[in-house]
Amino acid sequence: MIKLDDFIKHYNLYHSSGEDIDFIWKIFLFTLKDIERQYKIVFEIITSNPKLWLKLAIDADEVFEKENLLIAEYQPCEEYPFYRIYCYRYNEKGALSKEAFLPYINNDLETIKTSNLYYRYNDIKINAQYNLWEEKLSKRFSGLINLSNGRIDNTKIENTIIIDRQPNGCIVCGKKATGYISTIIMQEKAIFIIAHTCYEHQELAQEHPSFLHFLSKLFQLGIDFSTLNMQNKIEQKIINLISYELQRELGCGLIKSPVYSKDKDEYTVTFKRDTGVIIILRLHTLMDYAYMVNKPNGKQFQRIDSAPDHKDIQFFPDHLHKTFTKKGKKHDVESSYTVGFPLLDVPSIQKMINKLEIEDRLV
């Protein structure tokens, strides 16, 4: 079963209605399509919070009991051909008894055997609809999945949530998607959230601190994001934190204190490894940065930056210069999948360092 409580806590959904919570799950669940479950068209989601389950039960299509579980069932529709069943285990120690729910849901809580549900959840028509839905979205998400995998492989992002809306992708209006918007939430774990949008709503979303703020306001979900610190500009106190943490994580020393250029409004921080490898960070904002790894003699080896000068790469503008060629020759570049915050991008910086030290036999 998928646990709901951490999700509710992480996104501060305590004040959202059951219908709103289910709406968010519907557009998130494609990300969890490969999770092991008993029936392909059923996502079982469990909570230990009786108030939360009651909220979901009030808005559910059907409420019933099975095998010591209270079930709030939300049924498939054309756009989302799968069941969401929200479960509460009432017989656990400290749990609220099932009788306590009856006055609120006006339901006798009919007991349904698992064997009876077998036929409902193995419905041939709905399973066929689900297979087509999954195939269609897999094709549509191929680019976002590649970007998500790249972020997971090259940064400290551990999980990705891809959001999509039927019929044609734009999370806001469902019209044909022409691009995507994304945000990163850094709490206990870094989570990358990305969504398809049409051009109109992509532009509109840029007026908000993050896509989550935009989504909450647009659909009036009542999600409180006031505790999220959305910041683009890298300030002095953040530079000091970055300097301290990178010395520890990259095994290097700070050979030049952070230098601030008033003209460029950016910081430059220089580190050095025992092997002589030099690491230079140029930090302006989360969208304007560069990580340079140089040989002990100062010659450039590799660089990651966000300069908008390689528009042919797949995920513009963040890119890796794999080699440096003479002026006028084709640049050897590829998407770096980095996000512009060094503490998240440590794996990419470490890869450049490792490649140099191995190739030049510095270790």
C-alpha cells in the first residue's frame, strides 16, 4: 500500500478537502504506476489519520469495509481509468473504532469480501482503458522521464513527480502541451516536480514563486506553502554554507575566499584538492552559474554552465563541456541535468573531478 500521511505532511494538505486530495493523487499517480499492487487498475493508499480518512470518505464514490479496513473508494473515469481506494485500519492499537465514523458518513459500512471485489477490479473494459492510458502517457512523458532520470543520476534529487492532465497534457487546461515547468522542493529529501503546460500557462506560472504555488492558487486547493523558502538569488550566507559543505563533500580546501563582483553581481569561489585539481564556482542565481574543473596547471578540463549558447542540446540551457576545442571548432557539449544549486549538483562536480584524476593519473 502507498502511505498517504507523509505526502499530506510534506505538502501541507491538512486543510484540503477529500476531493482535492484525490485530484492531486490522480495527477501524481502515473509516477507510481510501476509500484507493486494486487490489481493493475487499483491504487491502495493507506492513512493512520482518522480525520483525514473521514474527509476522503465524505467525498468518495463508495464507502465500505473489507478485512478490518475501512475503504473510501474513488472510481475510474475516462481521463483517469483506475480506482483510488483510501484505507484506514480500525483494529490497530490506538485506532478509532469503525462505529465512531458512522454518524458522519451516514453509511452502514457494508462489508464486501475480497473475492467479490476481484470481479470489479479485474474488469476487462477498464483494464483495456488503463493499458491504453499508460501507453499513451509513456510516449508523452518520454522527454520528461529522460530529464527526471538525468536529474536523479547527476544530482542529489532522489524522487521525481511528473504531473499531467488529460486529454492533451497541460496541467491547467488539458490542452496540447508545448513545454513544461518544474520546481524542486528541498526538505528531508530533494524532490523534482515537473509538469506539462501549454505556452499560455507556462508564461502565467512564471509569475509565481513555484509551480506548486501556481497550482494551489489556480485550483483553490488550500495548500499552505508559506513555510517553503523559494529563493532564486544566492546570498552571502548561502555562499558561506556552500563553501563549507563542498569542502567536506568534495574533499577539497578553500584556497580563495568567496569573491564578490559588484559589476557582475556574482560570487566566485575557488577550491583545490590534494591532487592539485582546481574547482571554481561562479554563482549569480540558480539560473546563472558555472562549475569549472581545471588541471593543476590551471588548464581547463571540463565545465558545467547555464549560458544560453547551445540551444541544440536536449534540455536547454544547462550543459556540460566535455572537452575544450580550438576556437571555431564544434563544441563537445551535452545536457548536464544540473539545477544550479551546488549542494544538489555535487554528484556532477564529483564526476568531473574523478574523470580528470583518473585520466591524468593524479590518484
